[in-house]
Amino acid sequence: MFAELGHEVIVPPPPSKHTLDLVTKYAPEFACIPFKILLGTYLEALALGADTIVSTGGIGPCRAGYYGELHRRILEDLGYNIRLFIIEPPLKRPGDFFRTIMSLVSNGFTWLRFPVILQRVWAKLNAIDRVERASHSIRPYEVVKGETSRVYESCLQELDKACSLQEIRDAERDALARLASIEQDRSRRPLKIGLIGEIYVVLEPFANHNVQILLEEMGALADRSIYLAEWSRGNAVVAGEKDVKRAARPFLSELVGGHGVNSIGQTVLYAQQGFDGVIQLAPFACIPEIVAKSILPRVSRELNIPVLTLFLDEQTGEGGIRTRVEAFVDLLIQRRNRREGQVVWSGI
Amino acid sequence: MRIGIPRALYFYSYLPFWHTFWTKLGHKVIVSPLTNKGILDHGVKEASTDLCVPVKVLHGHIAYLAAKDKVDAIFLPRMVNVGTKATFCPKFLGLPEMVSSAFCQLPPLIVPRGDLGNPWRLFDLCHKLQRQWAPEGSVWLAYRAARSAQNRFQREIEQGRLPMDCLHNYTEDVPNHDRRAIIPSGGALRVAVLGYPYAVYDSFLNGNSLKKLHKMGVSVYTADMVPLGEQKRYRRHKDLFWHYSNVVLQAGQVLLDSTLKIDGVINISNFACGPDAMVGKLLEFECKKRAKPMITLTLDEQTGEGGINTRIEAFVDMLARRKDGAHNLSLHGQFSTGFQTVVCRTRPRGDCPTASQQAHS
Ligand code: SF4
Ligand code: SF4
């Protein structure tokens, strides 16, 4: 988007172990993992020569809303002289939003193009979301382990190259067709597991160690409660999600910031839809998710749905996650077998 | 009726009000004792493992009140807002639900929603409580008495006494006849101890550090000694979202800039506290700007008095040497930057991610 606004855009490399090593020195120990990864990403971008950083600010009552402010001070303290722009969601403070954008707009740019660009970015986001969803519904059935992921990766590259609306549409159609042609075993009966928790770690595979794919390769159907485009729509532009909040009300009536209430509400909804289990992903020391976690046992008890909570931080190893998830899946299979009174083939 | 009040979290700030209020309405108020080992252990057992220590301590106090038919109801308002725009930490907002999910058997909880944007709301809240729990009582008398008790308490604190020394009217603590304020006059060292009231004043949790400092002849200033009006001068472009965090930050700056000539800052924070991660860092910047040394003590359920005492002693020593004119001393050696973060805990952090499974089949 900003490339089209007439800036040279430096896209920092996707977060990696190196990103985190950079940060642990400067970030407070109990800052949440999204904060640390973001800060690390900034530092990497700065090392690549960026002089302006554009980021989004959240609204309270949670720490995300204060990230930008603290990031700036930490970077200043480190002696970087940069411009850090924090874009607030447009609905809350339309004035601020446009002022920030304005100050970023370089000369020779006509405002008329703005809607077009937005539309394109939006279309791409949505296309990626749909392709990703398709990959998730196919992976548990794949016959050759890992094939879906391979195909999906190459589809993403195609999508990335697409520029015009038409190209985006074509690339999406292509991708869906290629995914559909993967060899599948439809006789499996995958477990249905819901993924809930704090948006960033749910969305960022690096932070959650690819838990969704891990599950799917174990042969479970993992449903992620949040997708990127859906979230931008739900939270950044129009306020929605009423159902989830209503579902949460009997267990938690107060908004606790972040995604605390959503986590509860979605667990309730998953239980009602007959899911076999729920996995909650949360950054270590994440306040709203801890509140949710302390209430989830009751939800779990009353609605009879097992919940596994994974707290993630920079010390989390993939191995640890894998063992826990495997144990959880085993438990769900046993539960299902007991309920059905027979031993069925479980797909692992 | 016997109403139980847990001595934890916000009751370190508002106990006089609610104690007086319920008493005037004709109920007997039972306040849980000062935190002790038993209470802490109980809380750790009942509460979800990933919670911060102060909330675990609260669970312990609730467990104390709930045991052995001591009370008929427990008063645990959901504190949302006290008129400073900021809300309380999300854990305060979800408190009633967390507590009721953690225990299987509890006396009824009285959980009004404390959204107290202006004094009228507070009166309103009191009125509702009175209608429900003491229909014959007079809300006006109770409210007035409660207000003046709270004001008296606030004044005493602003004059430099510590809350735990002023609360014996409301609790069964042994009264402390030593009426001296904790701020002696004279040329002693002055240290600002910044942290949430329930961490700074819970002497069990923080290894009695205030008394320790006092004994070393250090004058102690806490955030609550700064009147709210003065704190407001330090509001920032984008305030933090949490009431207590703002108090700590703003009062901290008032103290640092005041004519008191604060020599150093001890920041008391809590293990696994979300807001503290931000507050600590911001405080550090403020101290750095003014070239004041700061030390951060992070409390957790295994904090021992020993560990904390050594830290405090070393810090105070350093301050004393610094004050004696050996300014350059602080540029070398142990306190090379003047900043130090100490996590006082014995539990290894290695067992993260903490995961737990609840399954019922
Ligand atoms: S929701 Fe959790 S991860 Fe997000 S800002 Fe708040 S504490 Fe951090
Ligand atoms: S502010 Fe920190 S210590 Fe206090 S309840 Fe919230 S997380 Fe716990």
C-alpha cells in the first residue's frame, strides 16, 4: 500500500529467532510476545536502512494500544532518529487517521488514486484469506503428508505477484483449483478443534509454532477463530462480533480488553457446534487471556468441552508445544471413542 | 449479617470507606488478616497458575473468609473506574468471575460494578447496596461517615504514614502506637518506593521492605502520598489505560521533580504482571532523564525476606556513597548504569509455556 503512495518500502524479513534475540536485551521481560516481535521487526528494518516506520496502534484497555508509544521511546533511547507513525483504527479517531496518512503522502500523488489502492490491498487480503482457509480444510485429508503446505506456499507466491484486481482474481481461482486437486482421503473422520486466543499469536505462525498446521498434519480439523481480513473488518472498521460477546455473557460480563471476552465466547460457540476440543493460544503474561484462562475451566466443565491453554514466549520451544498438543489430541480421541463406545480409526 | 472483606488489591486503598459503610448499615464486617504464609499458599493453590501474585493473594484471602463459616457474604466489587478516565487492570474487571470459577463453594459474593466516574455514581452505588442489603438503614448517614473515614485515611497517608499503620481501626491488627510518620525530617536518604498499593503495603509479599528501609534510616515516599491533583500535572499525551499504573507513573514523576530531592527509586513490581512491563520501562526512562538510580524488585510467591534485604541494602549503600560526593562511583562496578533489575524469585522460568488441561469426560 505504501509503495503505491510513493515511498520506498522496506519490508522487514519475517520474524525469526534472530528477531527475538535482538529484542530480549531491550524489551521489558514481561512485555507480551507481540510487543517483542514487533520491536525486533523494527530493529531489523532500521538495520536495513529504514527511516520511517508505519505501524498500527490498538485501542485499550490493553497494552497493544500503548505499544507504539513505548517502542518509540525505546528506539529513541537506543539513539535511532526515526519517524514512527502510528495509525489508529479509522473509526475511532478519523481525524488522526487521515492526518497520519497525509503526512506520509509524498508529492505527486493524487488523492483520487487512494480508494483504488485501498480496494486492491483489500482484495488481496481477502483472496489470501480464502486460499488459506481452503488449505486448512484440505490438509487433514491429504494422503501425502506435507503436500498441501507445499502447494499452498507456491500459490502464495503467485498471489503476491498479482497486481491488478483481475490478476488477483485469476491467481485466486488458480490456487483454489490446485489445492482441490491434491489427493485426499475423505473417509477420515478428523477431530474438530477450535483455536482461540489473542489475535497476534493466533495469526502469526512464527509465534504459535505453526500449531494449526501441526494439528492438521495430525489429522485434526483445526478451525481458527480469527482471520486477518475478517479481523481488520471486524475491529478496525465496523464494530461487530456481537454474537461472540453474547455467548460469553453468562461467564464473563465485563469487557476485559484484548480478546479475553472473545476467547470465552468462541469457546462457548465451539462447544455448541459440537467441536471436540479448544486450544487457547496466548502470549505469556497476556492480561486478558489470563483472565479468560481462569474462567475457562468453568466453561469447560459446564459445556463439557476440553480446553488446552498454551502460553507462548520467546523461550517456548516447538518440541514442548508438540508434546502438549499430541497429548491433547490423544485425550480427545479417547474421549470420542469412549463416547461412541467403540474403537474407531482416528487418523493418526 | 457478617460481611467479609479480603485484605488484598484495591482494599489497600478503599478499606476505610467500605468498612465504615457496611458497619453503619448495621452489618458486622470481617476483614481477613494481613497476608501470611497460609493465605499465600492457599491462594497459589486455588488460583490459576499464570496469574500475577497479587491476584493469587486475593484468592488466598477469599479462601480464608470462605472457610469455617466465618461470613455470610463476601464483598468484592468489580472496580472499573474511579473518575480518572483510566480503568483498572483487566484482572480487576474480570475478578468476580475469576474468583467464582476458581472455588467450588463460596458464600454469596456481593459484586456491584464500581464504575465511579463522579461522586454521584458512588452514592448511587451505595444506595443500591443499601436497598438490597439493609433496607432499614440510612444510606445518607452511612455514605457520609464512609466518605469522611476515607478522607481521614487519605490525609494521614499524604502526611506520610503508611496505610498498614492507619488501618487498625478497621481490622484486628495490633494497633501500632508509634504514631510517627515514616518520613523523618533531616538529612537522611530519600527513596521513592513506587508500585501498586497492594504490592508496596503488603509487607508479607514484599519481604517487609518498607520497614526495612525505615530501620536503615531512609525516608520512604510512596505514590499514594502524592495528592491526586498534583499527579494530574503529569498526564501524558497518551496515558496508560490502567488507573494504578498511571498513579505510579505520575506520582513517581511528581516525587522525582519535587523539592524533596529524591535520591533513588525502588520500583516494586509483580511477577507476571502485564501493566508493570510498561510501567517499569517508562519509569526507567524518567529516572534516566533525571539521572536517578533505580532498582526494580519483582515479587513472586517465593520472595524471601533474605533476598530482598540484600538487594535493598546494596542499593541504599550505593545511594549513600553517591550522596557522599563520590558521584563517579556510580559509574563503575556493580551499578554501572545506575539501573538494575532484580527478579527476586527462586522458581526457574524454564517451565514455560505453562499449559494445563482441563478435561471432563
Ligand atoms: S491482549 Fe495480551 S498480547 Fe495483546 S496487548 Fe494485551 S497483554 Fe499484550
Ligand atoms: S496490575 Fe499487575 S499485579 Fe495488578 S492485578 Fe493487574 S496484572 Fe496483577
